[in-house]
Amino acid sequence: MNSRDLQLKAFDRLLTIMDELREKCPWDRKQTMETLRHLTIEETYELGEAILENDLEEVKNELGDLLLHLVFYAKIGSETQDFDIADVCNSICEKLISRHPHVYGDVEVADEEEVKQNWENLKLREGRESVLEGVPKSLPALVKANRIQDKVAGVGFDWEEPQQVFDKVKEELEELQQEVSADNKDKIEAEFGDVLFSMINYARFLKVDPENALERTNKKFIKRFKYIESKAKEVDKSLKEMTLAEMDVFWEEAKKI
């Protein structure tokens, strides 16, 4: 049996188990798309965590959890006769073929950027009134900003050089500082948002995922702060009893680990 046959057999096994659980397990039988939604979001974040940690064993496990959810939604859809897993697979297959005319048609592209531009143009031809319609409203603000900028860039609304974006970052920082100096609370928030938006745009030009970059910094900070906490216990002190200078000594130690 070749690898493709083994993969299909494994997927068929999952579908069979899903059918059995939906019929015989009280918890699985009770679930709806709405009750699964928040669990799916959690599973997605757990997958993202495993990817950042480069824990491939955990990536495999989390992919399995997420795949179960996809099969679960398709099972529920089949019960209401709206769609099943075959419809789901065929739908994405048709979309991929339609949006890759450079692979399945006679369109020629020079590079990745042309592929992205063609992708967004094809979406508009499919009936979307705006390229931004594909940005989910419920996305976290940082991720949403990145997706917005990526999508408008796909239709040519973009800076030409990274330096232009960096100059914009500096301009927004100056405007923020002006409002801080004037103690204008309402405008401070607006200008702070502009700074973040421009920084996320700059990250795109640097080929840096801002969400990943920030999460790596979060992890780094947590690790170093926990080191300070452990050192404080060693000297039998609480953090509140320590001076900032004392904590900074341990912080510098943590940076070398």
C-alpha cells in the first residue's frame, strides 16, 4: 500500500470514528457549530503555540485536534443536509484551481507578488465589492491590521520602498509625541493606533510576521521575569522588597541564558 492509500485509509478511519461518536457519545451528540466554535479557536492557538516552539510532535497532535474539528463541522453539516466533507473538499479544490490560473491555466507570473495580486483580482471578479471583505471582523486587532495591509497591497495600494514606511513610522511617532506633550487623551489613543498600524506595515516590508514577533518577545519576557522571581526566592525576598536596581541585576543575568 503506497503512502497516498495509507493517508486515505487514515482519513476514512477518522470519518468512521466521527460517525460513531456522533451516534454513541452523549457529549459529541450534543455539540453544535456554535458550541464547537470557541474550542476550535483554542485549538488553533494551541497549534500556533506549538509551531512557535518548533515542537513538531505537538504540531502533529494539534493538527489532529484541529482536523477533528473540521470533520465535526462537516458531520453536523451533513445531518442538516447543507454540506458534507466531500462538499468541503471539492469546494476548496475548485477555489484553488480557479485562483491558480498560472498552474491550471495559461497565465504566466513572474514571482510571488504577482501571484498575490492575481489572487485578489480574481476575488473581485468573483463578486466581492471590496478586497477587505475577506478580513474577518473578529480577528485580533494586530492580526487584522496585518491582513488589511496585505490585502490592499495585493491590488497595488502600497509603498514602494521600506525606507518610505520607516519614515512614516517616524512621522507617526512624532505626531504621537506632540499629543502626549499636549496631554490630549483622545488624540493620544488615535495617534498610538497610527504608530502601531505603521509598525505592522513596516514589519510586512521586513518580511516579519508581527504577531509571531510579538509573541516571541512575550515568551522571552516571561522567561526572564520568571528567572528574577526564582532568584528572589533564593535570597528570600519578595519582588516588592527588592529595588529596581536589584531586579535589573537578575534581568541582565537572565539575558545571558
